[in-house]
Amino acid sequence: MSVESVVQFRVRYSETDQMGTYSNSSALDWFECGRTEFFRQTGTSYAEMEDRGVLLPVIESYIKYGGRAKYDDLLEMTTTGRLVGKARIRCDVRIVHAGASKPVAEGYTIHAFVNPAGKPIRAPKWFIEAMDAVLR
Amino acid sequence: MSVESVVQFRVRYSETDQMGTYSNSSALDWFECGRTEFFRQTGTSYAEMEDRGVLLPVIESYIKYGGRAKYDDLLEMTTTGRLVGKARIRCDVRIVHAGASKPVAEGYTIHAFVNPAGKPIRAPKWFIEAMDAVLR
Amino acid sequence: MSVESVVQFRVRYSETDQMGTYSNSSALDWFECGRTEFFRQTGTSYAEMEDRGVLLPVIESYIKYGGRAKYDDLLEMTTTGRLVGKARIRCDVRIVHAGASKPVAEGYTIHAFVNPAGKPIRAPKWFIEAMDAVLR
Amino acid sequence: MSVESVVQFRVRYSETDQMGTYSNSSALDWFECGRTEFFRQTGTSYAEMEDRGVLLPVIESYIKYGGRAKYDDLLEMTTTGRLVGKARIRCDVRIVHAGASKPVAEGYTIHAFVNPAGKPIRAPKWFIEAMDAVLR
């Protein structure tokens, strides 16, 4: 069970570093933007999830950096989410130059479902159903 | 009435951009670090101020960028704070290379005193007294 | 003589801070994104300008922070550029919630024209002509 | 063969997000600061390495996020580096609250040795010798 979302964006000038390509930490910010669009696609945006008391802090991240991407390059990011057990979600991300196939960066983040106090909770029923609905 | 604080720090790699010097927005992050040490020096850290329900969002910022600063350069930042009226604080900041006098960046931020709900408030008495005490 | 560009974007999660709104330095990153689209509109993207040996470091920035903007809020940024003398360009920026008029942030950046070695130069003729052409 | 470096630093306000703790991408910026001090300890700073034509782009990163860390918390980061084969270096990083043992974040980055044109090269002899010297 997984849901996929695709977004395009350009490398910001502030995201470059003196190597002339994007700074390695920018990839995690981009992954976060990918998740934002991924959750919107399930019918409940992540902003609404937090309003409902469901937070998804990152508990693990992995990135494999591939080809270079420079300022103003147009990139395409594909985010695929799936539940892992009852209390985790894993988002796999792949970033390429728009129209190309060689990965600029690919990796994943794993998230726990927690309440506003930071206590682990199970994935809410409405979220599981929303994921199901998108798949059908 | 003003209180002065001096800190040294190094330019991070992630703060550079493809021009080979620090990204212009980094200066505002540095100013924020300068304020953190400035407030600590008054006896009440900014973290404690927020715990007490006093927040200081930036309402205005100005920066004049001077000489270049590169990755790993050791910089020295001087922050001077003073109350402006009863509900504002202004922090003047000057960043130079350690041991040098030519400014890398100089400017100021102006802050409103607000409560956790974002409502403007007056500078608390304990804060005004703390500023006074440091000056004596 | 000025050229105007409008873009929409959403506040990133990483751009928020513990006040629950966008971090003050993010505004300078956004201004930079606004300039990118502004220059693209003149017919020569800023990436191409740098390839041609024309760099535009920020030498001054001013921001007045207005209403709050939260994670995932859709913002609209208008960037207006104009030459100041023969060796400076000034970009005025205004950010509002899409469809609203109250400014979230407004301000300007001033840029020097420099060559790759950092030496001040005059605005190139092709750039001035491109600005003119967009205005006609 | 490994070299260890320890640094202390405070969480910046701009590094927090609306969850009230540090933004997940900040960990990669911190790892980068840890490497800076790690390389300085080998006798050749990373800035000098780049001046000598040896660059170390990140090709892989992994982070496991542990306990929360808030604005102004004093953290301690331990970076351990070791050569992996002849053309890679791996840096293992562990971040805890100063004086505590529970990890705030731990993980690693793997780096390729490349020349300024981005071509993979072998770890230079002077670097290998510097690593050896620190160990003795």
C-alpha cells in the first residue's frame, strides 16, 4: 500500500554552497516539501493533521547523493509513502532533473505518529482510510 | 541605556553559496545568535523569557553587507541592545573578522514585546530592571 | 524604469520556528527566489548572468515584517527591479497571503554589479537593453 | 584507524521548527560543523584541503533521531573519521546533550575524494599520513 506524489521545483541560490551545487542538508528540506504534497494528495494536508493532533517527526533519514544539481536547475521529486506497522510511516523519495532519469538524490525518511505531547500513538483510522481511498 | 555582548563564531560550509562567501540570509541567523548571547548577559536568557511568556518577534531588519567572509573564517559579532519606548527593543549588530575592524556585515533588528498569543505587551518590569542592572 | 514579477509559493516546514510562523531569515531566501523569477522575465536568467560573468551580490537589505504566515500558507511575492545609477540594482519585494493585501513582509535588497573576481562593474549594456525591452 | 573530535554548540532559534525542537535537516548542518573540527584536528583544515584541490562531497548520509533538543540547549557532538578503501572517508557522528548520554541524533556521512572538476581521486598521501600521525 503506497501513495505517490510528484512535484517540480528549482534549486534556490541560498541552497548552493561553495562547491557550486546544492548543500547536502537541502535534500532533507526538499524531502519535507515532497511529504507536504504527498499528504495533501491523501486528502488531509499535513498542516491539517497537526491541527487534528497528529504529528509525524522524522526518526530516521537516509540519502544517497547522485549527480550534481546547480542553482536554478529544474528538479522533479517523487515521494512514495506507506505505513510500516501501525505506528510508522516511511516516505521514499527520488529526485531527478526534470525529464531525466539519473537520480540527483534518493533516500527515505521514517516517521513516528505522535500526539502534540510527543507520545507515540497509532496511525489514526481516518488516515489509514485516506491512504486506502487514494489507492483504489 | 544599552548592553553589549561579543561572540566569536566560524562561517559554516552550509552558509556559503556559489559566490564562495556566506549567503546573505545567514547574517540574520547570526544576528539571532548574537541576541541569544546578549539576552543571556542580562541575566535572563531568551529561552527563559519565552518560558515566562515574553516573546520578541522581529518586526524590522536592516543589513549593510561589507567585506567578504568565507567558509571557516573566524568572525566576531558585537550586539548592543536598547529599549525603544516601552514596547520595542532594538539590537544593533556589527560583524567583523576576528581582530579586524572592517565590517563584514552591520545592521539592526527591531523587536516587539508580545505575549504567547501574539498580542503586543509592554517590556516587563523585570526585564527593564535586568537591563539597568547590567549597565550599572 | 522598473520590471515586475509575481510568484506564488508555500511556507516550508523547515522555514517555521518555535514561534509557529516563518523564521525571519527565510524572508531573505524568499526575496532571492523572487529575484530569480524577476531576472528570468528580463530574458536573461540570473544563472545565465553569472555564466556571462555578471554577479549581483546583495550589499544592503531591509525588511519590515507584517502579519504572520504559517507552514503551508500560500504566499504571493511581487518583485520590482530598477537600476539605481549605473552600477546598482534595487529590488523591492512585497509578500502577501495569496488573494490578500496585508503584507506578510515587505522590503528591498540593493545589489552591486561585480565581475567574477568581485570587482565593481557597470550594468552591462545587454542588461539595460533587456530591462528596457520588457518595459516597452 | 580513526580520529575523534568533540565540539559543543547551542541549538539556534532558526534551527527550531513549529514542533518546538530542531528541524531534522539541521542535523546535517551540524554534522558538517563536526567534520570541520575533525579535519582541523588532523592538522589540515578542510578549508586548506579545498585550497589544495581536494574536495569531499557527501555521497551518503544516515541519521537516527533520538531525544528532543530545544532552542539554546547545549549539545555535544563527537565526530569520528576513518578512511574506507582508498577513495572514501566515513564520518560517524553522535550528538548528545552536554553531560548526558542519550543520543539526540547519531549517524554518518560518507564522502568521496574528488578534484575541483569533480573527478574521483584517491585520498592524498599527505592526508593519510596526517590521519596516521594523529593516531600515534
